[in-house]
Amino acid sequence: MPCGQFVGGIFAVTVAVALARQAVEEARLLKALKILGALKSAEKAYPYRDRYLPWPGPNSNTFIAHLGREIPELELTLPPTAIGK
């Protein structure tokens, strides 16, 4: 194999890898933007929004659990020991 073909092959693979990385980054960005938009509406839909008190609660896990239910793209799973799950 001539050296030029080898270098050309490596270049093609490098370009393919770069394009694949770019596609993954763009997909992540689109998912992040979708989640960001959903967070704003989920926050407004939080049932305890107007009556949240630091003590006695509801606690912060209740809010996080609400976000997880409203936005499946978060792929959020609270542990069984989380209060308010």
C-alpha cells in the first residue's frame, strides 16, 4: 500500500470520527435544550409552588421527584430512601 493511500485512509477515519462526535454533541445539545424548556414549565406546574416553606416542607426531594415525573428525559431515579419520592 502506498504511503499516500494509508495517510488518506487515516484522514478519512479521522474526519468520520470528528463528524460522529459532532453529531453526538448536537444530539446532547438538543436534548439539553428540550430539558431546559421542560424545566421551566415543570417548575410552574409544581403543586406546592405557592406554599413551599423551608420547615416543615415539603422537602426538596418532593420538588426533584416532581421534575423527574414531569420530564422523563432527565432519566431521574430517586433512591428508595429519598423522602418525598
